[in-house]
Amino acid sequence: MARESMSPRGRHVIRPRRRRRLVVGAITAVVLPALLVAAVVLRMLNNVSTVEVETIQASEPDGPLNVLLIGSDARSAGGGRYGDDDGTGRSDSMVLAHLSAQNDRIDAVQIPRDLMMEVPACEDAGWPGGMLMINATFDFGPSCAHRAVEAVTGVPIHHLVVLDFDGFEQMVDALGGIDVCLDEPVRDQWSMADLPAGPQKLNGEQALALARTRHAFGDGSDIARMENQQRVMSAIAQQATSEGLLTRPDRLVRFLNAVTSSLTVDDALGSPGELVSLASRVASVPLSAITFQVMPWQPASFDPNRVEMTDEARELFAALRDDVSPDAAAESPDEESPAAPDDPQQDAAAPEPVAPPAERRSADVPLC
């Protein structure tokens, strides 16, 4: 649309409405990219696979949330690089992450895969119930693993997230790699790790090898490698929140696409609204308030090659149930240690703990 005006000579002159065009152009410049981003996000959210799990609904929409993160070692991933696919898959790692109601901290507790426990029956998957190593529960499906962790910790689990080897590699590659520092060379033919000492940037395959290696550290146990897993998780968190990612739309889109296309979540979390809400809450937590800790453990009374929970672990999980900071709980412990339900070891005479005191590591600790 244009408007007419009289020139000094009395002729009609058509003048474009430049101001309106500028306003329309400015709105288009803001709204169109936003709509495109929204469309991309919605498409990516549709990438997520879901699984039916009987999770517990949060008591309040913005209340505390407990999310079980499982790294699957299914051999169907990796194109045969990680072994033959026999149709089964155990959990390579388990992390119970607690998001506080105030969104001011995330407490991530790594659960040793060698933890022995009385696993509730998963009749729909063929497990009648009984003693089992916790990582083997995933062989009976995510729902069985979720039920086991909830039983041994006593912590209500609101959501479940599963990531396989391929998804982990793609996520790290989409970040442009992660920066780590190694005190000594890491070589392990079983995890295919072959890394020099010193500062370096790892691609997805190298980061996965570092996170999986057991034989390159300590006694080759699962416990020995958990410190490296903390280092890798911290590196991912730092890279994912770095300015280099947030200011690069192409890299951000690639990262989001890699994450969503490689996740399996519970059916409740699979809705776009729930995913966006959780992502928004997690993004508001500063790196310094995201901590990683190995579950306190001791050798199992019946097998020194397996582990069981300690009273310290029960106190830690009680703090998560009550949405209390583990640090605050440690400063004012209860007179009597709370016992998690369905824990067969709580009344047994436990051997003297030999594990070092559980240390907590924040995600903002410099890696080099």
C-alpha cells in the first residue's frame, strides 16, 4: 500500500510507507527465525523414542524430580565394534539424578553396576524376582531396571532416560568434541581406548572409550572407572553450556538433533511439553551446583567381587527423597540411619567398609 501527496508543483506523488515497511521487516526478522526454530525443535522432539514405564507422577508440577539415566551397552550399537549383537543389553552405567524443587542444584549419584540386590519380580519380562546384579536388570527391560533402582534406593523415580553407545558418540561429536586432561596415557584394548597423557580434545568414539575403560585404571573394577566417567560428564556439561555452542545455531541444532534422535524415555517424558519443561529447568542450574558422586559402597558380605549399600548410602538417598542437599544432610545426620525399602542387606552384619569416603565433584571443576 502506498499514499499520495502533492508536490510543490501540484502533481500527485506516490510515496511508499517506509515506516510501515521497516516495522513489518523488523517483525519478520524476529518472528520468522523464531518460528523456524520452533519448527525445528518440534521436529526434533518427535525423534525421541518412548517406552512404557510405571514412573511416579511428581507431587507438584515444579516440585523436585528424580530421573534415572541409563547408559546401555547393547551390542546392536556401534556397527559391531563393541561385540556381537546377541539381542541383549545390560546397563553400562546408571545415574540417579535429583533436580531440586528450587532448580538450584542437581545431585547425580552413580550406582555401581556390581551392586547386588533383591530385585522385585518383572513377570512381564520373565524375571521371577531374587538376588541379581543391578546392571543385569536392564536385560529384562528399562521398566525392570527402573523398578530395581527405585526399590533399592527408596527414591521415587519420575522419569527414565536411556542412551546407547551410538547416541553418546553422536552427542559428543555434535558438540565438536570435549576437552579433557589425562595424567597418564590411557590404553585399554577392551574399550578400544588409546589416548596420550596431557590436554586433548576427544571425539565421540574416544570419549566413549574413556568413559567405558575399566582395565586402564586401578584394579580394573567398575568402581575404578567412575572417576573418569565423572570427568567425561563434566566435560560434556561444560561444552554443552559454553558460549561456543549457544552462539552457533548450526552446532546447537546438530547437538539437539543428536540428543533427541538417540534417546529413549518414559512415555510421560516423551511429550514435547514435558521434555521442554525438564530441559528448561535443567538449563537454569549453574554448573557449580551440578555434582557427581559415587554411591557409598562396601564389599558384599557373600562375594568380595560384588558390592552392597552402606548406611552412608542410605542417608544419601534419604536426602534425595526429602529434597535436602547431601552436604546439609551430612552436617546434621539423623540419630538412626534411614533404611531403604526392599534392601536385603539392611539387617545383615556388614563387613568393615574398605571404600574411601564418597567424594562429590561439581561440573564446573577445571578439566585442565
